[in-house]
Amino acid sequence: MTVKIGLIGAGGIAQSHINALKKVEQAKIVTVFDLNTEGAQKTAAALGARVTESADALLNPEEIDAVFICVPQFARGDLEEIAAKRGIHVFVEKPLGLELESVGRKEQAIREGGILTSVGYVLRYYDTVQQAKQYLQDKTVHLIQAFRIGGSHPAPWWKQQHMSNGNLGDAVTHQVDMIRYLVGEYKEVTAQFGRNTIKTQNPEATIPDAGAVTFSMESGAVGTITESCISTYHSGSEIKIIGPNFFLQLTGNGKTLTIIDDQQNITITSKQDPVYEQDKAFVEAVAAGSGEAILCGYADGMRTLAFTLAAYKAAEERDTVTI
Amino acid sequence: MTVKIGLIGAGGIAQSHINALKKVEQAKIVTVFDLNTEGAQKTAAALGARVTESADALLNPEEIDAVFICVPQFARGDLEEIAAKRGIHVFVEKPLGLELESVGRKEQAIREGGILTSVGYVLRYYDTVQQAKQYLQDKTVHLIQAFRIGGSHPAPWWKQQHMSNGNLGDAVTHQVDMIRYLVGEYKEVTAQFGRNTIKTQNPEATIPDAGAVTFSMESGAVGTITESCISTYHSGSEIKIIGPNFFLQLTGNGKTLTIIDDQQNITITSKQDPVYEQDKAFVEAVAAGSGEAILCGYADGMRTLAFTLAAYKAAEERDTVTI
Amino acid sequence: MTVKIGLIGAGGIAQSHINALKKVEQAKIVTVFDLNTEGAQKTAAALGARVTESADALLNPEEIDAVFICVPQFARGDLEEIAAKRGIHVFVEKPLGLELESVGRKEQAIREGGILTSVGYVLRYYDTVQQAKQYLQDKTVHLIQAFRIGGSHPAPWWKQQHMSNGNLGDAVTHQVDMIRYLVGEYKEVTAQFGRNTIKTQNPEATIPDAGAVTFSMESGAVGTITESCISTYHSGSEIKIIGPNFFLQLTGNGKTLTIIDDQQNITITSKQDPVYEQDKAFVEAVAAGSGEAILCGYADGMRTLAFTLAAYKAAEERDTVTI
Amino acid sequence: MTVKIGLIGAGGIAQSHINALKKVEQAKIVTVFDLNTEGAQKTAAALGARVTESADALLNPEEIDAVFICVPQFARGDLEEIAAKRGIHVFVEKPLGLELESVGRKEQAIREGGILTSVGYVLRYYDTVQQAKQYLQDKTVHLIQAFRIGGSHPAPWWKQQHMSNGNLGDAVTHQVDMIRYLVGEYKEVTAQFGRNTIKTQNPEATIPDAGAVTFSMESGAVGTITESCISTYHSGSEIKIIGPNFFLQLTGNGKTLTIIDDQQNITITSKQDPVYEQDKAFVEAVAAGSGEAILCGYADGMRTLAFTLAAYKAAEERDTVTI
């Protein structure tokens, strides 16, 4: 069975899905929409696809089985709800939104519509991350230390807190998500954010330039997430997960895994393309009518969003916030 | 001038001072006291020193110019006050105590006594740490990420929170102090501590096994400190200090410094013995009657203690605590 | 079946075998001989074993099934031949000797005696080295780069070329052997040795302080071995094995293996004790009457010696020597 | 004074000189020649320079003060001699040629012409390499270990031994040169070269795919150079220089320097552009009429070539060759 796909958004992240979907045998992109009409036409032409006149028109269940929603979090309107009501399966990029109310409403519509969903927490699809999850299944974790430090997304909207939710909300959300995926649910969070440099370097920006987050997990483990989006001479990411008798570390956004315990000392760098693995899993799920191979559905992705929002709230209210 | 020194405490940390003081020309240990009489006698004999019958008797200004207080934080009574009143200069190990009331009283007595003091925040004496301080003088920091992860002090008292103040209070206090020393004063703190493993591994222990601390600085920078005292397969320490145009990192408890900016990319591992540098600075200060070369005096060390206490309070009260 | 073992030599390397054999269920050391009678007695007492009056007396087939020859290469006389003639199985330390004539004669006696032999090329027993061998089975290698750089064995005899065959002959022999084990037989060798520093630092020494060896393999691959025994600030060992589509590296004397190719990028540090694995394999082989699990027999070890001797000859004669 | 420059060759290496010379205040490229007329015109147009009809015509002392000869070693004819005779100062890329006869003749012409020359052993101009040279001035070296492993130059001529002199002659010549520059002159060399993979991978190629070189220095030090030009999963370069009391290492073609001794343990990565430093030194030397700041003149570069040729000869004749 061929899965007919509509693509909403034709920017950078959409292109990475196009490249991945080309290698997925069952996938065929048939329609494209982007507010940038020129971009949509160029993309569609290269794919032998058709441009629709609106996002709403693209969500036509007679034409497509599934939609890839690749516009930023501030620009999605009620697309997920419409798709759910029309029985179109939804792949949507992370993060799921900017507040929980609309995202919760969408989640309900999705449940009611009975559609399959996949959220772009793509790092879950690395074989290294899968191996980490398998390893941690029966381990007691007491400490987690994570960071993601680097530069900014170049788009102006990204530096507006109300459009992107900042670095923690948009980029570090991958680390926030991986911790949940590997160690279980968060319980409480406190946080401090700073604007020491960005306030003079880029006065129009409203996002923080640095974030320091402390959390506890339902299991009793505690940890930190440290992030910056204006670091020129240090960049990278890491999650350390520590128990009394083991050390597990993921670096390079999950690409490289180290496990040390009394039986082994091993470091593996993945050779996989997680975007391909993610998109293939979703397309095959749609073809098979079963979501088992999808590693992050909408309700799951919503819990990751909830943590980010709680961290910002904790900082604003100078309080400990329960997720 | 020879500086006559009395030594209170003859355990592990005292031995490291003895080794260092042997190389300091002006230093001469003349008296020793330890509740463990045998240990005191053995130590004194090796030094050609005399054992006193009490700590109070050791604090004899006719016999000594300075005292090295090398007993743990729970066992110091009012030794610093007595020394201050008798005009004996004081070197005292970190941390300065377990609460601020008695430490504040001691600090006042020291000021009134006009004595010189040096607190064992020994890592400040690394040339690498000095170079870091020099470098950071005119830099704008927005993010700090620190960790110290490893094993426990073997002594049973160390695992009792009311005797040691835990890993954050006793060992990680070095990192807490270095951040202040390099970047300026802390402003606010929140924290979470866990006992996921220690509660079953060592039921009599009352300390946490993991700590996650978030802070802001008076300058506006934010940061995290992550710590564990029961990690078998990962140990080490690191302080990253990040600005928009530089990266500075101290690892190995300050021994190794990396600085990267547009002018340089350099890593230096110190060849110095910071205990020697610290003890020499104190002894020479006593001989010269001037404390300029001492890098951490009592009032300074007290501010480091204040941060640790605030972190524990923040965790207990689930609140943001101002230092 | 219990394998009764006689131990010739009670020095450092013998102690490491004693520690390993304690964990081998079927092994029992029953007799010990060392020219240093006191050392022999102390060792025997700790083992509940008996001291013999000579090495010859120890080689008593009514008392022992196997002998561990743990005296240096200059001190073995014709022990292996005697053991072979008396039907006693032989474990002997590397290197097998200082020239090929006597070693060849011993090898013939061993073949005629039909005994099992194991030579102490212990690094072959690392699981990492086994994995490297497995990986390389069907690979085309074009380049090998090996080094072993560090300090000297403390014994005075070791610095006499005619007693130890120098660093290349005694320590770096492990690397020489691993290359053969992993990539096949050597074909030709050239070499240069220096005495730039040792000649003034230790005028009585006759060994080189540095060696630079170039070789070709029967397969057509070429490579280098670089070694020093007087390096204070750099030490370690490495073997890089390179083909057009893979990179394989062993560091830490074989303990850590890295393999990179289009399918994988993995680094494994062994948790095994190769001395234990080696001694267990030999003892079990003796018990079972089958040498299959022994990874280096006498004839095999002799080929490793042949390479070292050829390298020294090449340097002396300023020639390319065929192995 | 403005130094008027003619540029022979407009390929990749010429472009890197153009970029560097743009930043050198006194430099002005006035004429360009390349057999590829189109390339020459495009390059000249971008520079506001003129294309000459031949290399000979470019060597016009009324138009230029200096020439940059940026054509490969097989394509230089007698350009250096002509320039020398006409009093035009010469910058010429490494390596200087393919055999010593013509290069020696050119060297004589240069001496007789009294012109300034600079050879493109550009790595000498790194501040890190300068610091290494300074450090080694009074040190006794006993061992040198160098490698350069990676891929091939893409040009077909490069894989023809008679046109490029292979990887050792063309790329690894930088490492061969740095060793001379830092530790002094070579004395003897032996070598083995292999073609295990290239003979099937690229049957038309006549260069080796791997080289293993052993050498001694006039000082008595010995060492190895190991190289490959068909390694996909390992690439890099390193020179280790070892004495009894120090370790010095250059990696990244000289960009990163490590020095460890009893006083220091330091790693520095250069921020300099050595092409710029090299070209600036030459242009300023021409302007000033004094070659002091030039780090590699023609006669010096010829000695580096001599080593490469000796290595190939040693391999071919299976002999030890004196440089």
C-alpha cells in the first residue's frame, strides 16, 4: 500500500522529511502547502506533487492518508484538530505548542478521531537511544545531568518567547524528552533563566540566553538541565544518567552512547539516520493501521511540553512546580 | 622569623598540612592535640613537637603564633573564638561549620581579635584558578555549569547530615566556592536532593546521594551544580563558565584549565601543589603581619557556607532562597 | 581432574600466575623452585606447596603434570627440553629466548615429546583482541602503525642487551606478536635503534633507548613499530590496523578496541583479566589432553622471536632482512 | 613599497595564496598565467590583474618584483631558473621537484641570481610550530614518531608516481620537513611501501597506498613516519618528539601543540592562518630586501626533497640510504 502524504510547510525541517521519505518505499508526497507560495511550488515541482491553495484544502481525506505538519509551533492553528476530524493521520514536529490548553484540546480531538500520530522527537529513533532505554529498564537512577549549549536558530521568530518558547522549549525539548523517555516521568521542577548578554546583544529578543533547571523524577532521582543559545566557543549536548553501579551517557543529541558497569565499558556512535527511521515508522504504521512502531504519539509529546511550561512557570513564580 | 604552629587534629587532612608545612621554611609545628592521644603522640614524635593535654591548652599564645584547626566541622566547638581572643592566627579547614549562627559569632570574634585567618578553600591557590580569575575579570558570564560526582568520604560521621552537611556541604563546597571566587556572589538558589539509592544501600545514612542545584548570580548569570557521592563508574569535577565570546572550563578540581576565545585555544594542567601554596601563603602572612597573600579569609569562607545552607533550605521549603 | 603444577621462578611474573591460578578450579601448584631459596620458601608456604632443591628435581613427572617456567629468557637453560622429554606440559613466559638456535632445538624436543605448550603472549586472551581477530578475518589491510612507549623494567639484567634483547625483544614483543596474530606473518624488516640518552644516563646499559622498525607483511601490508623505554612524560601503546574501508585500533596493550566502518563506530574496553584467561585455557587444555583453546604454542611464539631478532640484525647490517 | 606579484597557476593552491595576499598590505598581484586560459582570465579579472600569454612572458622584471609559482611539481620546467636570472624573487610551492638534478641546478641559479626565495612549507609559520622549535633548542631527543593518514588528492596526476612522487613526496612532505625543522638533519633512511589496495581499487595509479619509513637523525635520534592516502575512517597527522624528560606533540598538521615536562603540561591550538603568515613574510622580505623572516628558502626545501627521494630509493634497493 502506498501512503499518500500532504506536506504543510516547505522550509528546512520539511526538506529533511522529504529527503527521508524519498527512501521510504511506501511513502508518496502528493500535495504541498506553504504560505510562501514560491517555496511550495518549487518543492512540489521537485516531488511531482501538487500545491494546494490552503492548508485546509490540503487536509482532504480523499487525496491524502497522512499529513506532515512542518510549520513552527506558533503557526499551526487548529490543523491537528481538522486532520483528526477528517480521519487523516498526523505527523507533527516538536514542540507541540506554546501552552497546554489548545494542545490538550487537540489531543482530545485526536483521541476521538482515532487517528495515528507521531511527534518529531526524532532522537528516540537512534539505535543508541533504544539501547539506552533497554539498558535502563531495570536500573535505579539517582542522578541525571543534562546540557545543550550552542547557538541560536537563525529565524527572527525564534528569539520571541511567545512564538518559540525559547531554547528550552524549542531545541532543548529534545533533551527534556529523552530524559522522560529513558528514566520515566518528571515530578517537580525549579528553574532560573538569565538574559545577561542577549539583552544588549539583541535588544528585540525576548527569550533567555541561558537556563538552569533542577528537577525530580517520580522515581526519586534528581537532576539538572543547563542550556544556552548564545555560546560561540562551546557547543554540544549530553545526558548523563547515573546509578550506584553504572554510568550511562548520551552525547551528540543521542548519537553516541557510553555504558560503563562491572560487565562492560562500551561506546557506540550510531550510523543511523533517525529522521529516516522516524518517518519510516510512521508511514509503515499508517500503511499497517497500527501505531506500535511509533515511538512518540501526541499525548506523549504533550507531557514533554508540560515540563517546559512548568520550568518557565517555576522561574517566573520563584516556586517549585509539580508537573 | 619562624612561625610557631599548633596543630589541632592529627588525621588525614592534618597530615597533608604537615607534609606541606615541612617545605615552608618559616613554619615550625611545636604542639599537637588530638582526642586520639596515640595519634597525637605519633604525629608529634615525628615532628619533634609536644602533645598538649587539651585543645584549650594548645591555644597558648606564649607557645604558638598560629593554629591549624584540622578537626571536622562538627568538632570545632569555640576554638576559633578562643584563638581570636588570645591573638593566635587561625588556619581552619573548610567548611566553616554547619549553621551560620555560631560561624557568624566566630567571624565577629575574629574581626575583634584582629587576627589573620585562612580557610582551606585550597583550590583557589592553583595557578590555573588564578589564571581563570584574571581572565574573567572583565568578561560577561551568562551561564555556569558545574558538577562533582564520585564516591563518599569513608568516615561514618560524614554520612550524617547534621555532622557533615552532606556532599554539597563538605566536598562540593570547593566548587561552590570556586564559582563565587571566579564569577562573583550568588543571588538566589533552588535545589532538589534525592536519596534514591542510599536509603536502601546505607539505611543509617541521613545525607542525600544526589543533589541538583540551580542558582542565579548577582551579575545576572545563571547556573547549575550537580553532585553525587555514590557514583562508582563516573567520577570527576568540572566548572564551565560561558560568555558569548569565550568558553572557560576547569576540570580535576581546578587543576586543568581550558580557555577558548577568538585569540586563543589553550589547555593547561597545573604542576603546583595547592596545599603547599596555601600553607606557605598563610605562614608568610603571619610572619609578615599582613594577610594580603591569603586567598580566603574567614568572612569570605562564611559566604560559601551560606550558599550551601541556602540550597538545603530551598530544597526543604520547596522555595527560591535569596543568599 | 586436578592439574598438578610446578613453578620455576617465584618473582613478579610468577606471582601474577599464582593469583590467576588460584581462581582456576582444576589448578594446584604443588612444587616451587627459585634460585632465591627464601623467595621460593615464602611462595611455597603461602601455597601449601613444597620447595624442590633444583629446577631439574622439580621437573618430576610423578609429581607434576605441567610446569610454569617464569624465569627470565637468559635463565632457562634447557628446562623446556627436559620437560618435553619427561612428558611434562610447559607454560613458558615470553619471549622464548635470545637467539633461534636453542629455541629451535627446544621446539623440536617439544614436538617429539608431544607435550602441550603455552607461551605467555597473554594479550591474545583479551576478548577485545579476539574480537579484532574475528573482524579482520576477511579484511584487506594496507597499513599498520604500532607503538609502545614508556619506562624500563627495573631489573639490571633487563638493560643488558644479551640478557633481555632490549625493549623490543622483551616488552614490545607483545605488540610484535599481536600484529602477527591479527594480520598474518611478517615478510621483511628494516630498523634503526638509538642510544642517544641511555648512553649518558646509564653508561652500563647496552640496550637501545629507542627503536624504529619498518616491516612488510606476507599479505603486502606495510607498517611501523616505534618504541622507547626511557620516556617519562608519554607512555602507552597502540596498534592501528587500516584498510580502505575500515579502521581498527587497539590501545592499552589490547585492552581497548575501536572499530569504525560504514556499519559501526564502537569502542570497547575489556573487563577481562587476560592472565586468568590464559592460565585457565592452559590448565584446562592439560586436563582435557587437547591444546585447542591455547592461543599461542611454542612454535608460534618462536616466529614472534624471529621477527625481533631479524629487526636487530637489519639495524646492525643496515639491510632489509627477510623473516 | 608595493610588491608587484605575478602568479603562475590559478588552481586551488593559488586561490589560497590570493586570499592570503589580499590581506597583505604591500602585496599586489599584477599578472596571472595558467595553461587553462579561462581560469587565468577569471582569476585575473577578480584581481584587476592582467593575463600574460605565457609563463615566460609573465616573468618580466619590468612588471613584477616577485613570482608565486603555484603549478604542480611536474609542470614547472625551468621557471625558477628564468626568474633567478631575471632577478625576480620566487615563492614556489612544495615539493620542489621530483628528482635532485634539476632542483640542484635551480638552486645554483638562485644563488647566482641573488634572489630571495620562499618554499611553501607553510606549517613552519604556525606560532605553535615556532614555539615547538624554541622549546626543542636545547633538548636531547631520542625518538620521533610521525604519521599522516587520510585520503588522496583528487587530481589524476597525483596518483602517478612520476608526476607527484606519491603521498610521501607531496603531502607527507610537510611532516618530513617539520621533523627536520624541529630536530635537525636526517642521517639515514629505510622504507617499505605497499600497494595492497590501490592496485585493485585504482589499477591506473602507480603510487603506493601506504608507506612505512624508518630514519635516524644526525643527532642520534631515531624515528618512524607512517602514511596512507586511502584511509576512509581514520585521518589526521601527528609528530611526537620524545626525550627522557619531556614529551612534545604536534597534531593537526602543526596546529595543535602539547608540551609536557616537569614544569608544565600545556596544549595550545593555533588561531593563526599560516598561509597568510608565510605570504606576508615573503612579501615583506621582498619589500625590505632581506630574507631573514622567510622560514624556508630554496636550499632548505631541497634537503626535504632529498629525504623523500632517499626513502623511495631505500625501499626500491632494499637498502639503508644515507641522506
